Amino acid sequence: MPDFAERLRSEIEYAGYNQKEFAAKADIKKRALDMYLGVQKSMPPADVAVKIASALGLSVEYLVTGRETRHPVDISRYLQFRGMLDDLSVLSGETLAVVKAMVKAAADLERRTRDSSA
């Protein structure tokens, strides 16, 4: 399971920042960010963790534990689809409707196939 440093690195990359850019956005020193991402993987103080999480649009809890307890569903199973969701968000309503129908049809086919082989 990923730890704080791995989640932080992944989220920074996902957001499209390099470490220097992200440190500036989070209003922390690059050297401090290096400590949180580095080999020693030190944890930031609470005020810095809040700045980091805020800059990424995440909760501190997620960065520290990998979980969001405010959500009844474990979101970790959906993280693999973030890139796809970003792509879907730029589609027109008409194109999105077609894509939704295609995904629904494919999922229904998979479910029927799985149910018939069980």
C-alpha cells in the first residue's frame, strides 16, 4: 500500500507539477518538499500538510492514510479512472451520451457473460 510520500508524489505528478512548481503553489520550501518525498519520508507538520493537501485539492486524511472517511465508498478502487474522467469532462453533451451508451452496453454484456458462466 502506498505511503504518504508515494501518494504525494503521485498526486503532484497527476496534477502536472514538477516539484519546484508545486512547492511554490503550496507555499512551502522546495527543500521541505524534498524531505517529504525523499528517502527519509518525513511527515510534514499539520499546518504544512494542510497547505499541501489544499494545493492538490485533497484532504490531509487522504494524503496520510489513503482513505477518505467522509465518503461511504472506498474511492481507491476508482482512482484508476481519473485520467478517463478528465477526458470525459471535455466532451460535448452529445458525444458524452454516445460514450455513456457504449460503456453501459459493454458493462451489461460483461455482466451477462459473467452471470452465465457462474
